Amino acid sequence: MSTLTPLRGSARVVVRQHRGTLRVAGLLALAGAVAVIGFALWTSHLIDEFDAGACKASGVSGPVCDQRIVDFNRSMSRFSSVLMYAGMVVTVLPGISSAFVAGPLIARELESGTYRVAWTQSVTPARWLAAKLAVPTVLLVASMTMLSVVLGWAQTRTATDYPVNWFDAQVFGATLPVVIGYTLLGIAVGALTGLLVRRTLAAMAVAVVVTCTVMGTLGVYRRDLWPLRTDITPSGGNPPVPLDAWMLQVGRITESGDRVLWDTCLNVNEAREARCLAELDITGWFYDYHPASHLWPLQLVETGILLALTALAVIAAFRVLRRRTG
């Protein structure tokens, strides 16, 4: 208990120092969650009440019924867009969090010299940094978990022609557990950057760039974090890929297993196309994709990478602090 008491006291100081920012951030997160829930409930009501077939069978005039269908489709499209924008906001929050930790939370104190007050009141530099990390970690993890759960629930309301795809960057990046991994990484990068740069605005800029670079890099290579599924069908056969799959590559395949471009031998003249297929020994199509069942393996692998990077950044931050304080 004696070890935790100074840390708790330092954490309370951090909360008091930034209570305005933390209060506004909490209210915005709560308001966003309430707005998404309200929109999802309204959309669910529309889905339950609307039936295009029943509308036309009820004797309502054609133009009136057609307009109802148009209005319904617009509402579904709008809801899908709201979820995508909400997911985008949640996805970029780790970058904003990184800037806050790097600038106002750490670099500003180092730049102004106010950190000396804490260090002369029986608070070691290590406990000072631990408190700086603990406060945003607890609050941001709780907020991001709430927002991710709300978005995940709302996405189940989109059983229409306007689905929200699990592999979209705005959806995948806002899904648990990877969103927590990015949040923790943003906090750790912010702390390390603040200690290294020691200038508020510069630290904020560097932290955002580093965090967003990691996010962008993992987004580009996300498809390679788990083995793809490959299906092959004969020429003229129906694609076996599920509608909710993340399709990555489609092409032609020869008898020997060589792959060629998907538009090879495509020709409006069936005789020419058949002759081309025979000459190149093309026997069918190949499909490389991630089925929906790959969501959790991809999430766990990416989260593991993020946690490893977070641990390295935290260790580096404490070593920088130790080196500069002796």
C-alpha cells in the first residue's frame, strides 16, 4: 500500500491539472455513443416496419410505394455512412491521444519546468511518469472500449443492402481488441516523444506522425498477417467466395498452377476466347480472400504487434527518463 500511495497521489494531481480536457473528452465520447445508439434504434425501427413486398401488396399506388422504398434506401445509406464516419473518428483517436500525452501532459511540464515541483515532493521521476501514463490509460481504454462496443452493436443493425464490411479500415480499426492496442501504443509513443522532444507543439506533431505511420503501415500489411484462403473454380463456374469475404485477388489459373491476369482471354467473341483458353492451357479461376472467420485471427495478430511496440516504447521512455535524471 505504501508503494501505491504516492502513485495515486500523483494520478490525482494529473487529473486535477487536466480535468477540463478530460471532462470535455468524456462528454464527447458519451454524446457520440448516445447518438450512435439512437440512430441505430431508429434504423432498426425502420427495418422492422418496412417491407417493400407488403407495401406493393397493400394496394398503395405504385408511385407512393416506390417513394417509400426510395426513402427507406436513403435512410439505410445514411445510417451506413454514419457508422463509417463514427468508425473513422474512433480509428483516429489514438493519434489524437498520442498528441495529448506528448504535448500537454509531458512536454509542457518539461518545457516550463513545473515537473520540478512534483519531483521535490517525495515523488520520484519514475512515479511521476507512471502517473502520467496511468491516468490516460485508464480513461482512454474505458472510453474506447465503450465506443467500440457501441459501434459493434450498431453494425448489427445494418442487415440491408448497405452493409458495413468488417474489413473496412474504419470498422476493423475501431473493433476490439485492436482499437485498445492502438490506444495503448498512442499513449506510449506520446510519452516517449514528450520526453525526447521536450517542446509542446513539436512533441505533439512528432507523436501524431509516428502513431499514424504505424497505423498506416499495419493497415497496408494487414492482409498478410494471416494466411489467405484460396479457392479455385473451373472456367464458367460460380465463384465460391462468401459475400462477406475480404476479396483480395482474382485471376486465371492454368493446368500447371500458374496464375495469369483476370482479364486474360476475355473477349466478346466466344470462339476467340475458347481458342485463347486452350492455347494458354487455362482451366479456371483462382480467388484469394479472407473469410469473415479471419477477423479474430487478424485482430489478435495485429494487437500482439501493437502490444509489443507499446512495451518497447514504455521501456524506452523510462530509460530516457532515468538517463536524464541520473
